[in-house]
Amino acid sequence: MRRRHFLTLSAATLGGVLVYSLDRKAALLSAQHGPVRIPLRFLTETEAHIVAAAASRIFPSDDSGPGAREAGVAVFIDRQLAGSYGRDRYRYTQPPFEDAPREFGYQGSATPRQIYRKGLKGLEGFHLLSPTAQDEALRKIESTVFFALLRQNTIEGMFCDPIHGGNAGMVGWQLVGFPGPRMSNLEEVEKYYGQPFRPKPRSLRQTTGAKARPTEDQP
Amino acid sequence: MKTLPAVDAVIVGGGWAGLLMAKELGARTFLSVVVLERGPSRQSYDYATDMDELDYAIRLRMMQDLSSETVTLRHDASRGAVPLRQHGAFLPGAGVGGSGEHWNAQVPRFLPDSFELLSKTTARYGASALPEGHAVRDWGITYDELEPYYTRVDKLLGSSGQAGNVRGKLIDGGNIFEGWRSEQYPTPPTKVPYFAALFRDAAKSLGYHPYPAPSANISRAYTNPDGISRGGCTYCGFCGRFGCMVGAKAQPTNLLLPIIQKRKNVSVRTGAWVRRILFEPAPKFAARGVSYVDARGEEVFQPASLVFLASWTFNNTRLLLLSGIGEPYDPATGRGTVGSNLTHQVSVPSATAFFDQPLNRFMGAGSAGFLFSDYDRDDLDRSSLGFLRGGYFGARGYGFQPIAAFGVLPDSVKATWGADWKKAAVFFYDRTATIGFAGEHLAYKTNLMDLDPVYKDTLGDPLLRLTLNWRDNERKMAEFATPIAVRVARAMGAREINPFPGLRSYDATRYNSTHIQGGTIMGNSPADSVVSSYLQHWQLPNLFILGGSTFPQNASANPTPTILAFVYRTADAIIDRYLKHPGPLA
């Protein structure tokens, strides 16, 4: 049994409170008070801080809108690694493992969990560095499998349905004007030619009223 | 191995082809029919809560589980193959309904000459026009013979569209370059997402003949000849890789399964992994049934008088090879037939265009859009183009979701992460769209399937090995398409355009299409084909093979309507003739 780890997020870094209007001006609707402790499923607390810091450099929070920090990308990645994706449940993992050109896809034996564990070892102390030093450290690993995975998972954590623990408060969807699942666009699909149509985002649970279980929560 | 009570017909695979055959045999005869499906059971109402991009479109919940079985790939025979360890260039489905559940429901027909490609091409340009090493074949059937079955398919699906050629009368606004249709589409064209409307207007202004993409996500409520009613598409945008949340998309689970479930003579067994077709050897030569591992892990034998293989291109081919039925194709000697003529539709993003205005790309459907086929027609003079055959251009509002669509940027943006990248990606997120090109893939002697000597599935059987690469004909075709698409994108008002860099080696990581064909091809003679145009095995007359594995080469068009048309024709031939006088139909 592993020691219990938590990721502690302060109100200032927690998402779910920013709303973006059509002209992309951020408006802070409400602030949550006090830090929030989120139990971790796979990462250690230190690893989670490194993942959060690295994701924030890949997808920063700045004047163009919220980023990985507000969306809770580190929480998303932790849950993905703990679930079937992290252990490569659906990938063909029988030997022999041979090198092959890029067009044949990833041929390694390491699972996402193993890639992260090893990759994060190489980033020890990363979360304590200055943003400039962090960018420098990431540039050094830009061409690795670990970085490609981290970048892809960061995008996933920005824009997934909130059911997966990322895109908190649907900040990612608001950022790009995606409304989430809508039962019908029948009246709108030919109506907004050349004009933005930006319905308020709603999550899968809000739209369907159903308690769908994400893959990572299934045994 | 336990032997189960014998049935009249056993069908391997519960996708479009297998379930259509089960419905026809089940509803029109009293034969006992068993469908064996390896994946899970499924109902159309399962999809009410599946609009989750991550689990369905990114983690690919509806696709085959590659941890138990995949295929291996090599570009040519000079080296060993490696397994495709994750999904990429194609997405075969798993479970009841198969790939027919998660498809985009694009329903064009093949061009008339496709079915007689060898003789028509030779007659028009001479035998030397065909590239060296080609394996192009006639199918043993003409378009005119198949047309009535195509029309039945359109009625089954309720296809939406605008015909361009009804019994030889050309109609403006439809595809005037396609083969004749005996009737208009059952339902009118779907609505047009903004980007597709821009494409339509631009193509028209350049002198092309755009037409609404034929769609089995239907435009309005429709009741098919089987009495199955469904409502119209709502353009929710969760289409390809998803099951339809409102049931507007034609799927085996909403068109075929409800009829099958009412018939006491048909049953569908899920979790049934078929490993071998068992047969009586010469001189008797007949299939005896199939052996499979059932949901509890027990190996059983299901005897049957009729055996249907309907389990997608790869597994149809692999089951013949594993069962030792027919002679494996050997490219060195040209002997054998099983595994030959592997093809994959040439599907490329010819131009990715970036606009100033937002496109509202979340609204759409898998085949809501416009196409033009000015370079996809039998009467095009190809002698000056430098390649044979052609393809169609299209702009579809598939319905885009942000994980997959975020970060597609003009070539001028160099950053791939960080603040500059994010800013550009946020700006272009809803201002980006692709003009696609889908072209024919000729068959070559060097593109084939056989059993891999190294890699195995979880039951210990060898994986199927693909030897597959593009050749000059496909590369030139894709190269030809790019400037045309760029010109259209410019006429649409794009501010920046990324042209497709060109086809190099076959790339298993870029999604191409799920239209892989060949391996158990149909033809005129047992010397160079596995089945007749009745999909009947030449040596084992009670074995039928349904699906794209029977197509000798790849058309530009998406294959589902053609697959279903052949299933209807075979079902008719079995019910009207074979059951009375079992034996060869061709």
C-alpha cells in the first residue's frame, strides 16, 4: 500500500471560476476560499508538483487566457496514469520490441506510467526553478517520448470533459469557444455563417443528467 | 472441444455485413442462424451518454482491443515487420455493429468502371497504361447488375443526398459524374455547415460541380422498407468514433438488430472469438462449421451447413490462412490467391486552410458537407495526368472537438508549446478547416497479407502481416490534388494555407480511413480470386465471404454501401437458388 499523497491547490491556482466572454476578456465570477487537497492516485506529491509546473509551461496561464494550472491538468494526468491508459491495458505489448521508423508508431515496451516515472526523475527540482529555467529544462527534453506524452496529455487535460478531472470549470472549453456536448444544433448549424455562435458550455453530466463513469474510474 | 448442436448458418462477425445477412436469412427463411461476435453486446440506446471526446475519440473505446490481437506491418519484403502496437491509420470497430456503429456514414457509390477496371482500362489506354507490377482485376460483375442492390441499400439506410444521374438524365446540383441511379435519394440532402458552404461556393466559382455529400445521418425522419423509423440528424457533431446519441445515423444496432432480436431463429453470441473454419478435405470439400473460444474461455465447435465470414478485411483473410483454406498468395511465384490485392483508400488532407472568421466547427455531422468529383469519373482523359484513375475533393463539417482539433497551425507558426504556441492555437482553434481528397488505390503484386512468422495473439496464433506501401500512381495522384485544393481554399478566402506535403512511405500513425480492402478477392476465375461475385468460395461452395476483403482494388468512394449491396445480392442468390439446389452460384 503506498503512502497517501495529496496535491494541494490554493484558491488562486484553482480553476472553475473564470468565465470568458466572446471578446475573450476574462472575468472572475467568484473565488473559492482556502486550499483544496486533492488525493493523488498514482503520482507522489512531488511528482504532481513537477507535472503541474511543466504543464503550466507547455500551456501557460497568461493574457491569452487560463492554462493548465486553472484546468487542473495535473489532476487529470494523475488519474489517467492510475487507470487503464497508464498501464497500457489496450496496447499490444508482446515482445520482441524492435526499433522501427516513425511511421510504424511507438514501439517501446514502457507504459505511460513507466515513461512518466522515469521522465520525472530527470526533472528533479523542476517545480522550484524560475519559469525561464523551466523552459530551458523542457527544451532539453523536447524530442523525447516523455515530453511528447506530457504535451499530448496536457492538451487532453485542458479540453476533456470535466468528468476526467481536467478542464475544471470548463475553462478550456470557454477559452476556445467549445460548448461541450449539445443535444441539438439543428436550428443553429446554418444560422451563424461567419458569426461566432458561443453557447455557454455544459458538461456531459449537465447535458445528459446521466452519471457516466469515465474509463479511468472503472476497475 | 465441446460440439454444440448444429445450425443451418453460422456468421462470423456481427457488423454491417454479418448482421445484414443475419437479418435477410432470419426474416425471409426459417433457417437457424447464429452470429458469432468477438466483442461486447451493444444496443443503440447505449449511446445516450457517450459524448465524451477523451474516452471515445482519443482513447477509442469502440475499437478493437489491440492488447489481444493486432497486425504487423512492413513496407516491403526486404525486412521484417513490426506490430502496430496502437491504433493509427485505420480504426476497426469491436462489438455488435462493428465499425458500422462508429462510422461517419458517408455513402457514395463506386464508379461503374471500378468493377471492370482491368478490361476498361486496357480497352481505353492499352495494357501498357497499367503500372508495372499491378494486380488490377475485373470483379466478375458490372455496375448495371449491382445497381438494384445499391438502391435497396439506400432505402435501408434512408440515404440523404441529391442524385446527379437518374437513369441517364443528368441533374444539376447532384454528382453528374457518378453512375446512373434508378431513383432519387430517399431523403433530401443534410444541412450545410458554414465551412462546407464556403467550399461549395468556391468550387462552383472555379467551374467545378459541387454536390451535397451523400449521408446516412439522415436529414429528416424516415421509415425504411423494414418498418424501422428514425428521426433526423441534429448536427451535434459527435459522429465518427461515436455511436449516434439520437439514432439518426444508420447503424447495425438501429436498423438490423431490432429485427434480428424479434426472430426466434436468429441468435447473436458475443464474446465469441472464432479461431478456425473446419472443413471436409477433397474430394468432398465443404465447410463443416467453426471453432471458437466462448465468453467463458472454453473452446467449442459450432457445426453449420452454411458458413459466412463477415469479420472485416483483416480477420476474413487471417481466418482463411489459419484454417488452411485455399493457397496463400506468394508474390515471388504469383501462385496462390489468399492475401493478395491489399489496398487502402488514398485519403489525404490536401489543403489545411486558416480563416479570419470563426467557423463554429463544433456543429456538424460525419458526412454533412460538399464534394466535387470532376477528377473522379470514368470518362476523364487520364493519358496526360501521369496517373490512372482519380478521386474526389470534399469539405465536411464532421463536428470537431477540442482535444483532437487544438494546435493545428499554419506552417508559419513554429512554436509547438509555450505562450506563443498557445496564443496562436487559441486564435486558430475555430478558424481552421481541411479540404480532403479521397482517391483510388490500385492493387499491386507487392501489397499483400500473410501470417507473421514472429508475433502472436494472446491465444498463440500468428498475427496477420501486412506488406504495404504507396507507389508512384498514388504519390502522383496526391501531388496532383494538392494545388487544386489550395486554389479552392484561396477562393474560399483563406488567409493562410498548409498544402499537403505529399505521400511518402505508408504511415501507420496518420489516420487515413478505415477502408482497407482485399485478401479474399472476388473475380471471374478460381485461378486469381478466392470467391465469385456471389461471394461464394470457389472450392467450398457452402462458404461465403462478405465485406471489403472481397474487393480486388480500392475505389475512391467509401465502401459500406458497396459491401451491403453485395450482401443483398448474395442473400437473394442463396434464398432463391442455393437453398433449392446447393452448389456453385456463378
